[in-house]
Amino acid sequence: MSNLAEAYSWINLRYLLEGLWVTIEVSVVSIILSFIFGSILGIIRYVRFPFVSAIVGFVIDLIRNLPLLLLLFFTYFGLPKIGIRMEPLSAAIAAMTVFESAMIAEIVRSGIQAVDTGQMEGARSVGMTYWQGLRVIVLPQAMKKMIPPLVSQFISLIKDTSLATIIVLPELLYRAQIIYGQNTRYMIPMFIALAVMYFVVCYALSLVASGLEKRTS
Amino acid sequence: MINVFTQHWQELLLGFGNTLLCSVIALFFSLIIGSTFAIFEVLPYKVLHIIGRVYIEVFRNIPLLVIGMFFYVVVPQFFVTLDGFTAGTIGLTLYTSSFIAETVRAGIQAVDDGQMEGARANGLTFMQAMWHIILPQAFRYVIPPLGNQFINLVKNSSVLAFVAGFDLMYQGDAIASTTFDTFNTYIVVGILYLIITLPLSYYMRYLEKKLA
């Protein structure tokens, strides 16, 4: 028991919680940025502007099908070769935003596509322009359908911030490794703490989501 | 860029093979584990239902990297020795099985209730009806989402790089750190990943449209 008490000493816990804060910070910034970019890209892909949409669509497919870890490596270790240098925090946010925007663009596109085409036809026939129909009629309905996949995407984003430990971002996993690196007896307590902290954040988010889902349906 | 490939194609090919191998192994076992827990969730036993729910929620809400590192760092320290490839593949299997369980459960629940009622009315037991009537129909619904899970699995297998699993990402990283040509190496590694994932993702989109 004294092992546990030592492992979870206030100094260690505070050090971990500061890491959790970095994790949440990176997640929140990336979620906001990728929601904005993802929505714009998703709409561009849906609307089918000649040429532009095809290129945007292809780039989205490329990014979606790469491992996030590779994008992270590329941003932090590859880009400096062509003169773009970032510190770990900005590199993590940049890589996550690029990756997640592509994922969210696809969610937005299929959300809009899932809305019955009669809705747009109805909007046009009562005299709305295409953009009015999209904004006032189609998008709000699509939003409802997008909530569950969006939330699971946000949850995987939070989990994926742990990958940034490799570019020495001092987030939760990184700090746990430092603590058990000093004393292997702290290993199991640290992994339990990691599991609990990630679980609480992600599960709480999924509870909020299912609450939202019930309210909107 | 071509230099990276011509000079290091052996390491890259080994990594490519390992990535495919661990993805296929993890898919196989996570299909078995995932389907089992999915059936737990639809069986009329409360205890099994709770076990299924807990398993799924635990492995869905903890980062894959934490699970993989647990098997690479903690398990060898206190229990049995595992090499990086095995530890990573076990982590991948457990993580993916929770997502597959959710997918299969949704597929089972998408099958019309009348199918089960009809089967039971014809004298089949619950398990017989599940096996012969419900699951075959459910698998048709879940093929596209399972395909997408496999794509995620291939991408997620890159965490083997953290645990010395000699996968594509690990080899790429090793090449990058010896040649210092990080920019081009990562692009080559990316192209190799896309060779697996991109055709699969287009095929799944086509299947989704066809089955919808």
C-alpha cells in the first residue's frame, strides 16, 4: 500500500494533472479548428464545384487514409527540411487539425447527403436559392445526423493526442512515462492512472453525446 | 524520393509486410472477440450484458498507445516476456475488438425482429436462430463498416513503431534517422500506407452505395 501512496503522491498527481491539462488544451484547440475547416471542406466536397471539389475530395481521401502518427512525424521532423519549424505544441495541433479536418469533412459530406433530396427540392420550389436551402433547411437537419459520428471522432482525437508524446509534447502519457522512468514500482499505478484519466474524459464526452442525441431526436 | 526507395527497399518491404501481417492477425482475433461481446450484448442475460458493455467501454475509451505500451512495458516487467510485434498486435486486437463489437451489435440489431420470432416459432433455440438466421443477415450490414475498421486497423498499426514492432512506420523512422532525409522518407512511407488503405477505402465506399 505504501507503494501506491508513494506513486500517487501529490507531486506526482499534480504533474500528471498538468499533463492532462495539456492533453485537453491540444484537444480543444484541434477540435475547434478541425470543425471549422472540416465543415468548409465537407460543404465544398458536397456542393460539387467543378474541378475544385474533385481536387479537395482527393486530398481529403489521401489524408484520411494516412496514419496520424505519420502526419505528426512529417510535421515535426520532415517539414523543418523545407524550412517550416514548429515547437511540439504547434506541431501537434497542426498535424491533428489537418488529419481531423479531413475526417470531419467526410462526416459533414455524408451527413448532408443523408438528408432527403426532397428537402432541397421543397426549399427551391418555395422560392429559396440553392444556398438559402442549404443553410436554412438542409444543414440544420444534417447537423442532427452528424452529432454521433462527430462526437466519436472527437473522442478518438482526444485519445490520439497521446501520440504526440513522441514529439516530446509534455502531455499525459509523456508525463506518466517520466514518473515511472524514475521508479519501476510506479509503473502499474501510472498505467492505472492513465487509463482512468483518459477513460473519464472520453466516457464523459460520450455520455454528453448520447444525451444530446436523445434531446434532438 | 526515389533514392529512399531504391536504397532501402528491403527494410521498407519488411515493414510493409509486418504492417499487413499484424493488421490481418489483429483483424482475425478482434473479429472473434468483438462478435462474442456483441452477442453478449443482445443475449437476454443481464450479467453477460454488463460484462460486454464494460469491456467495450473500457477499450474504446483508452488510447491504443496506452494499451500497447502496457503490453510492451508492464507485462514483460511483471509477467511474461513479449516482443514488440506481439505486444503491439495484442494491443491492436483488444482496441479494435471493442469497435468491432459495437459494429456487429448494430448489425444484429438492424436485422428485423420478425426474423428471430419466426425462427423461434419454427422451433429453433435462441442460439440456433442467432447462428443460422440472424448473424448471416447481420454480417451483410456490417461488411462496409468492418472494411472501414480494417482501414483504421492498418493506420493504427503504426503505433507498433513505439514498441519496436518493426512495422512500416518503425522502419521509415529508422531510415529517416540514419539518412536524415526525413522529408522524403516520410513521403515514401505515406505512399506505401496509401497503397493498402486508399483502394480499400474506395472499394468500401462503392460497397456502401451498392448495399444501401
